[in-house]
Amino acid sequence: MGNKRKFLFFYLTTGAGHISTARVMKDCILKNNPDAEIVMINGFDNKNFLGKLIFETGYYFSTNFLGGLYSLTYDLAQSRFFQKMMLYTIAPHTIKYIKKVIEEEQPTDIVNFHFALTPFLKKVLRSTDRKINMTVMVTDPFTVPRCWFYEKTMNYFVYSQEAKEIGIKLKVPADNITIVPFALNPKYQEKFTAEDVVALKKKHGYDLNKKILLMIGGGDGLPGAIDIINKCIRKKADFAVAVICGKDKVKKDYLEMVKKANPQLDLHVYGFVNYLDELVKLCDCVVMKAGPATLVEVLTCKKPVIISRYIHNQEKGNMQFAVRNKVGYFIQKPEKIYDKVEELLDDKDFDIKMAKRFAALDIDVDTDKTAKLLLSY
């Protein structure tokens, strides 16, 4: 094996946060050690139908359409017994697949980005006589589900003291939990000026004299976006509106029709984009769900947020962080969201107030520190 480092990054496609964090860490490690090799591995192969049904398809529908079901599942998942039963059903196939991957890839290091895979990875590593460094990167920054700390002897990376304290209460030794900076895409860390914003507005076809509201909902669009836009139409909003629909083609097609039928509204509709950082930088205010990765990206660009929704308990701490630091608001009703947007964008002292609040906001996003720590093992 020599001294070359080979990492396996294990993830699941439950939401965008896990895989996006893995991609950021991959780029950062390669920047610090170009000779390293990193292989991204979905912990469920295509034959793991039950695992995908529970953790991927089930997660998607319960969080987007059946919030009550997700709340029930989330609360049940805090039970150790329920965790064992859930994992037991998918253990045979998952363990066999992970063992095969590790034998074929021969890694020096494993970094796991999803709690459901930790017990299986631990079991496989126990059965090998090779030394493999193993780290679990907890992607929920504040209110961390108990299932992240299912295994007490793992090495954990967390984003906050609150997360570390949860692990300690669940009997994970304090020395096994390291607080690291948020894993943030470098594009959002690049400083930008007023001139840069003007250039971005020109590039994407925005009126230079209008304020801009951006609505983001992760990979599947923002629930309630259509209601907010309808309110913008009724109130004859004088600001531009940008909507990211992600993979929701039905919503995108519908909003394109709304745009044509209401040319008086300066509406910009997008599907999936790979330049979200530019849209965040050119906007003045963001309405969004409380996903951790997107929240940190937006706040790093010093844009105030209105959080319209958070996943039961799991994302509550993200919302509270924004509200507590006075850089965000939690408002659920579309009518009230519109009123707050109008209030913020009409406030002549808006930029000055926000600048002071963001100056006091302390978010460590030096991901190089985390990469160097992984490479030091």
C-alpha cells in the first residue's frame, strides 16, 4: 500500500446534504493531498431494494408530502430497539455489499456520511485484519438525531458544541467527538463586491434597479413557492423573484406558464442549477427550507433568510441558529412570508442592519482544517 492514502466515502441519497458534504470534503482532501485517491460509494447498491425503499424513497415522500409520517418515524427512530429492528431487516445484503467493496478497493481510510451505514461498516471492519481509519462525519449541525451516535466507539466529526454534547449524553466518549468547521463549497467562500453583484445580475438577465427574492428548496424545490408567487402577483410586487425548482419538473413547467401569463411579475424560473452560488450572491433575501448545507451557504454569503419549513426536530436547530443570530425568520404561512419579504426589501436601512448582524455571526467554514485532520491519521 505504501504511503498513498485511499479514501472510501460512503453516503446515501437521502436528501442532498450527505452527498454534497462528501463532495466538498473530496475536493478539499485532494487540494491538500493531490496524490490521495477518493472513491465515492453509495452504501446501498441497486439490489438493496428494501434499504432504498426505507431510507431513500421513504425519506423523500415522508419529508416532502407526508410530514406526519416522517415525524412519527423520526420519534420512533430515537428508540434503540427500533433502530436495531430497522437495521436488522437490511443487514445481510448491506453487510455483504460493503464487505465486497472494501475487499476490492483496499482503502486506507473510510469516511461515512450517513448514520444508517455506521453499524454495517463497523461490523465489516471488525472482520478484517487490515488497519483502516474510520470516521463518521455528522452532517446535522445542531439538533442531531440519536441514531448518528448508534455506535459508541466510532470517531465522530461534528459541527457544533451542541452536537458534541448530544453524543456525550449518549455515552460516546468526549475524546471520540471532534468539532470541525462546516464543510462548505469554496464557491460560497469567495468574497464578492457590489460590482460583482451588478455583473452577476447582467449575466443572468436581472433588472439592475430591482431587489431580488430567491426561493430555494433543495433538490426537490420549495413547498409553498407557488402560493408565495401568487401573492406576489396579487400585490403587484416591485421586486424580482427567482425560484429554484430542482428536480420538480412539474412545478417548473407550471411556473413557466405563470411567468408567461403574468409578464408584469419579474419572475425567473430554474430547474436544477450548478451556479446556485451566483444566484445567492445576486439576491437580497432568501426563502428556503432549513437544510443545513444550503443554510450555511446562504449565510456565508451574508444573505438574510426566511425559513418556511424544517424537518421535524432534525432541522429545528438550523432554524433556531438563524433566528437566534437575527439573520433569519421562521414564518410558515405564504401570506406572512410575502409580508416579511416586502418589509425587508422596503427597509432603507436593510443593508446596514444586516451588515452589522452578519459581522457578529461566527461560522467557521475553513474546511481545510477538516481535510488536514483526516490526512493526519
